[in-house]
Amino acid sequence: MEGTDVTAAPGFFKPITGSVMPRFAGLATLMRLPYVQAHDPEFADVEIGLVGIPWDGGTTNRPGARHGPRQVRDISTMIRNVNRASGIAPFSLCNCADLGDTPVNPVDLMDSLARIETFFNGVCGAGIAPLSVGGDHLVSLPVMRAIVKQTGPLGMVHFDAHTDTWDGYFGGFKYTHGTPFRRAVEEGLLDPKRTVQIGIRGALYSDAEDTWGQEQGIRVIDIDEFNALGVEGTIAEARRVVGDGATYLSFDVDALDPVYAPGTGTPEIGGMTTLQAQHVVRGLQGLNLVGGDVVEVSPPFDPSGNTALVGATMMFEILCVLADSVRKRRG
Ligand code: MN
Ligand code: MN
């Protein structure tokens, strides 16, 4: 009974409760949070900003992730207030808001990276921790560029079927959704020795594809090791790798088996389940998380809309861990 949910008490930064406005009604914002723009007076009070990045210009194969934020916004109206498993009520811990979509230029990749970074400079410069929904995986790069100006180099827990540390495509072009974390290491945004990649699998272009990252010190937990370690062992190893420093969480929905998330550009069979992914994210509570993203939701490949539900729900799981971390930093 949502009407008896104490966390749905009115307040500017509280989601609109389904007992007042039915979930199918009203304007769709991420998790039914208020929409706050940088010029609004409430912007200064936002602690966690949910942001859409409607852009897939870094996609090398099947596009469509530009449509991710709008469908995730719609389906995220299903999200409620309290994480049943962890007990975390993120909207009671922190002021959360939907900051809207970043500006993008669908016909100019480099201009889009600049526009996205500029947007997040404003967010991070205001002390707001970003939690974004893409968009293809290249969007993590401009987000990290903005965060690092506040925090210094980041550790990262990265869920994906792919390492995304390829060097270049199409004659050495450096910026695609297969390259963001190589660029992030090169630019000093990401500390490879505090980076763990979980769920990696699938065929490679060559057996050299994965070696660069591991030479830098990235800890790769491929899907076979994930299954050997189990959820608890994976959590322990991820926590060991990233330690206490500022950490980013990046969740590519293709980390999941395509039976759970078919709506993505580069699916790989043999992936983790949604429940396993939820358990691993919950197990990261207590890390020094400074931001996160969910990427590669491509609605055109999933007419059922379930991949967007998966994306919205994983975003909520990440939000719970992030809100706990933001609250602890605030003191
Ligand atoms: Mn990826
Ligand atoms: Mn991937």
C-alpha cells in the first residue's frame, strides 16, 4: 500500500507517490523525481543528479541507445522508494532530482563529447554526484572527465560483456563505445590498478584485445571467473581492488545475458542474471562511490520494453549505494 509508505512524505525532492498521481499519469521524469535545471533555485540543494544522455554516436554496430533515456524515464515511473533487500530509501537519504538530458549533437561526435562534458562540469562543480543513463558507453568518458576535476583519478567497478579498452577503429579513430576506458586511463581519469571489470565474455577481434588493460593493471573478472567466485567472492574481489578511494560504477546492460536485456547493441550470450547483478551492486555498499551510469539500453531492439525496466531498476540499485555513500561523506 503506497499510501501508507512513510518515505513518500511530501517534500520537494521526493518522488510523486503513486497514491496521489497514478504511475501512468503525469510527465515522466526519472523515478518521478522533480525536474531541476541549473538556473532553478533548487539546483544548489541537489545532492544526486539523475541525467539522461541521449546519444549513440560512438556506436560501432547496432545503434539505438540514443532512445534509452526517454524509455527509461517512462518505465522508471515503476520504481518505488525503498530497496526491499538493503532497506535503503535513497530519496530519504539525499536530495535527488532529474536534471534532464544533456545537450548532444547527433551528427558530430567530438562536439557531443564537449557538450556532455560541459553539462557535467556544471553538475559536478555544484557538488552534485551524477547518475546518468545513456546512451552508448562512450558517454562515460565525458562524465568521468567532469567528475575527476572534483575528485582526482577514479577507481571503477565496471559491469560489461566487453572491456571497452580497444585502441581505435576505422583507421585508428580513438573515440567509440569500444574505447572509453583506454582513453580514460590515458587521460589519467581512471586508475587502472583500482579498476575491476566484471562479466567479460564473447569472441574477440584478436587475442590481443584484452591484454592492454591487464598490462595496465586492470582486474578482469570474466564470466567464467565470475561463476567460479560466485556473487560473494566477486563482491569481495571488487571491494579489494577499488579500496577506499573515489570510485565510479559503470553498468553496461550487455553485462547481462540477452535473455534479460535483449535491447542492446552488442549482446553476448552466457551472461549474468539480473538478480546476480543486483546482488553484486548491493554488495558494493560502503564504497566511496562518486557517480555512476547505466548505458547501452537500445529500445529499438526490445519492443517489449523489458530492457528499459532492467536499466531503470539497475539505476535504482546503483542509486541506493550512491545515496548511502553521499550521505556518509556529508556526515
Ligand atoms: Mn560497454
Ligand atoms: Mn558491452
